[in-house]
Amino acid sequence: MSKQNITQRHIDITANDLPLACPMPSMNLWNAHPKVMIPLNQGGEARCPYCGTLYRFVGELPKGHH
């Protein structure tokens, strides 16, 4: 897998990427900000408060625990 640039503005994620944190492990570290956990909203999207990257969940969202 090639390294992604942290300045990328849109990244599709799957259940394998959860729990979601930015920067993701596949991003270059030289331009990284502090690691922050990103909660997805009801629509399956979230934006990083540091770099503004938009994360969009693709596929079926996992079911939560009751």
C-alpha cells in the first residue's frame, strides 16, 4: 500500500479502518498533526478538526452494542 498524503481532502473508509483516527497509519508522517480520534456522524461522515480531511464511510455501517 502506498503512503497517502495528509493534505488529501477526502478519504473513503471501511469498517476495517474503525476506530477512525487522523492521521491514519497509511499517511506520511512528515506532515502529520497530533493523532485525534474521529467520531462518525449518523450519515457516516466526519471531518478532522486539524487538517480538515473529510472521511466518508463506504459500505454498511457496523451495528453498535446494546
